[in-house]
Amino acid sequence: MEKDYIIVGLGLAGLAFTEELEKHNKSFVILDDSSQNASKVAAGMFNPVILKRFTPVWNGKKQIDLAIPFYKNLEEKLNKKYIHYVDIYHILKSVSQQNDWFSASDKPILSDYMISKIYPNKNTQIIAPFGLGKLINTGKIETAALLKDYKLLLQGKGNYSDESFRHKDLKIQENFVEYNKITAKKIVFCEGFGIKKNPFFNYLPLNEAKGELLIIKAPDLKIDYMLKASVFIIPLEKDLYKVGATFNWKDKTIKPTKEGREELVKKLNSVIKIPYTIVGHLAGIRPTVIDRRPLVGIHPKYKNLAILNGLGTRGVMLAPTMSKLLYQNIEKNKVLKKEISIARFS
């Protein structure tokens, strides 16, 4: 089998790069064993404001401006809906934080998203004595459903193989690579935290941050917006809500834990004061980088090997932009900016 590209991994990074290849009529095969589940359990939010400090996400608006058409195209291709615009209400903790909200919302770079007003809390089930700040033009992508449907599409085309990649079996030639019976001009690794076992790219400083989420049923909560405090609460359907997330830098497993559940329950109980039932508990590993920037680029020695990784907690926003930049780097020799290029760690 001869292809232009082999892609290892089908999370958001692998999906986005695949779309870039299809746009340019490149042939490809995806090898994926579904072991990296960060994209599947992610909240999937797009929001260009860091709510901890009321500051803009790095290139956030540009990323969203590219991401929304990208996901709309996928909706048309798969005849499904994945984009949901959802306002965010942030629980303010003090008068000082109210003042910080007003100051930030007046900045031009944030004014399209942050409403310069403090909303009184009218929901008696929510604990918010200092009111709420509101963000608009934000929302979520149904990442799990998207990846499931996209995988089925690729399987139908014969472009997907459900298998674990064995790095030792990769044969690197000057102008192509060979893997089992596949010959390709290039191979792109989109493995998430699987990079730790990749002998070609495991020198890169990618850290694994485990995150756990709960799914709760709360019939009396009655919110159709995302609520953000020490945890986020995202409405799903039928009185279900997604609650998260934890950050654990030590546990490298993808199994939900008692400790994670207890942490989320404690934080949730400081935000709402109604009975609820926990109906689901999920966990995944986020691939994060020390400088909070993606890992993109061509291997310093093997020019037919490349990587797209380290998208962290904002993968739905970053994936379309980073895949486009990587494609231009590989196919058109367009130099990547140092802030995202893996050359910064050479």
C-alpha cells in the first residue's frame, strides 16, 4: 500500500490534520488503537478568555475564527450537529473580582466576549453572593460524538486501521518511510501522551495531566448555560450536566479514582445546593507542555517524520490552526514560529 501520509493517532490533532490532507487531495492512512482518550472526555469548550485571571488566551480569537468554519464543514460532511453556542456565567468571589471583571471587559481584545455588567444571581440553587460575569460567543464542540462519527467515515473509506503502532517496526528511508506493508512519503505522530513511548520524539517536554469529570443528574438546577467557578458545570440534555475537571500530575492512568470523585464533589457542593445523582465518572490524560504551547514540526534529523501534539485543554481551538501550519511547514517549507515549533527544544 502506497500513501502520501501515515497518521498515528485519531484525537482532535489527528482528525484536524487528516482534514488538511483531504483539502489538498493527499492520500493517507490512520493507525489508531483508541488508547489516547483526552479528546473523547474533553469538555470541548471554545472560549478565548482565561477566567482565572480575566486575560486573553494566546491567539484565542484567531483560533476560534478558524475553528468554527472548520467544525461547520465537518457538520456538513457528516450530516450531524457538533457545535453548540453556550454562554458562560462566571461566579465572582468578591468585590475586588467584580472590579477586575469590569476592567477586563473594557479591553478591546476581550469586549466581544465579556459583557461589562455584573448579573445578580437569580437561581436560588446556585451559590453566588457577589453575582456573575457573562461571556458570549462561546460554546462547546461534541468531541466524543465527532470522533466516533469521523472514525466510522474513515473506516468506510478504508483509511483507518485499528491497531497499536510499533515504533520499532518503522523503517526510515531518505525520501519515504515503511511500516509493515505501508509505504508513505511522510508520517505524522498525533499520539497525545503516547509520545512518551515514541523513541523519535520522547525528548520533547510533554507532561501528562490527568483530568477527571463527573456526569450528574440534577433536575432542579435548570440552567442552559455553562457555569464556571472552582469547577465548570456544562448542560447536556435531560437534566444531565458535565462537571469538571481535576488536574493530577502524578497519576498516569486513565482510570477514574475515588480521590478525583471526592475532589469534584467537594467543589461542586460549594457551587450548588441541590440534590444530584452522579451517573458517570470519566478520566483522561491531557498532553500539556511546560510553556503551554503546542508541539509542532518536523524531526530535526528525520525529515519525513513530523509531530502534532501538546494541544492541552484547548484542543478544539488549537487543532485546526496547528494542523494548517504543520501542513504548510511540511509541504511548502513555511517556517513555523518559534513559540510552537519543536525547534525551541532542540
